[in-house]
Amino acid sequence: MNLAAPKLGVSARDRPIGVFDSGIGGLTVVSALRRLLPNEPIFYLGDTARVPYGGKSAATVERYSLEITAMLLAENCKTIVVACNTASALALPRLESTIPVPITGVIWPGARAAVAATRNGHIGVIGTRATIKSGPYERAIRALDPALRVSARACPLFVPLIEEGWLESEITDRVIRQYLTPLVEAGVDTVVLGCTHYPLLREAIARFLGDTVTLVDSAQNCAATVRQLLEKKNLRAGAEAAGQLSVALTDSPDAFLEVAKQALGLEIGTVQLREVIHPAHN
């Protein structure tokens, strides 16, 4: 697959950060990036025509990720953030070996933060069925420290509740209790929010877990990793940069875009619609 090289004549520091997700949940990563890097231009691309990636095969997720990445490279992005747990788990190695700019996923930053946070050596991970089934956080955490225990729990109702805007609801509180009680009873002291939607439920989850359990937000830790990367590569935008946010989707936005905008406090202008590019394969 031929992926575009950076355009000539544009300073690397002035080019945008490219962020993609299978849908709109990755805007939690954009929100974290805006807080940490307010001067950086960001181009967000949500593959809403093909959401969710979680039920697709590994080969399909890899192909979709390469196609969306090619679209971000066409926007002259200086680095790319995979704001999707499924794509980070299944496509990141291929992307790292293929694209000509630095790339960051959400799994390793979250795993490193969880390893640093745990006090009793028992970490909980919550995510979609696809993420939990593929086990990327367990592998990353055990690669960092094989002595740690990991308890994983799929929470498939969280995403639809979030997309309905039920962030503060008795029903949502009951679902949280149903899903997370086994983790509390198992004795975890740290819980990784292993889906980019889940930070929108952070307050409700924290309320149930209480002060003794540390929540690790993979979106926030991914943003911190991107900041370190830009500093290391001398790619930080100048202090005078405006930090414009552009959002494009591969299908018309649904009501969840309004939920995300309000919950995250993001200023999103006109949403662009983009047809998926299918690059030629070598």
C-alpha cells in the first residue's frame, strides 16, 4: 500500500496531529490533547461509515486502519494517534512499519500508567467485548511487569448508554454496579478505562469505585505520550499557533456528536464528510 509522504514547503511543526477512531468516541483523546497541547492543530477522522471495528476480523481492522491513515497523511499530518482500542490492538504493528510519520496508540500509554499506579499489584481492565477478548492490555501490562495480576471485564452496555447521553442516570449507575462489582470483590486497586468512550462515564464510575481505586484514563495518558513524542522529535507547534480543530467523518454524524461536544466542551465547527480512500496495493 502506497502511503503519502509529507508535503514539501510546510514546516513539520506547523502540520496537524492526525487522530482517528472507528467512530466519535476518540474525541475523548482529542479533548485530552486540547488540554495538554492547546496550540496544536488537530485533524480528527472518524470512520463512522464502518463503525464499530470491534466485530471485524483482524485483517479487516488492519485494512480499514491503513485506509484511514492514508487519508490523514493526505492532510499532511506530522504524527498520527490511533484513538481506537481495537485498531491499536490489531493494526498498530502494521501501521508502525508502514507509515512515514510517528504513530501512537492508546493501549501502551494506559498500560504503563496502570503499572505505575497500582499499589497492591492487581489491575482491572474494562472495555468492549472485542478489546477484552483480544487481551491487549493484559499482554502489555504483563510485558511491563509479569508479577502483576490483571482482571478484565467486558462492559458492552456502556457505549450505547454513553451514545444515548445517559451519563448521569440511575439506569447507568445500576449497569456500572452490575459490571464492576466483580472487580471490586476481586480486590483490584486500579481500573483501566479501556475504551475511548469510557472517559465520558468517568465521574459515575469513580463514584461507584470510591477513593481507594485509581482510574486510569487511556485517553489522557495517550495525550501525554503524544506530547512527549512531539517534544522528543522537535515537532511542537509554536506558542503563536492557533490550535485549530478540524473534524471529518466518513458518514453523516448522529446524535452522539452533540453528546460528545457538550460533555467534552469541544468547539467543533462544520463537520466535513470524506469518502474512504482505497489506496493502491503493491
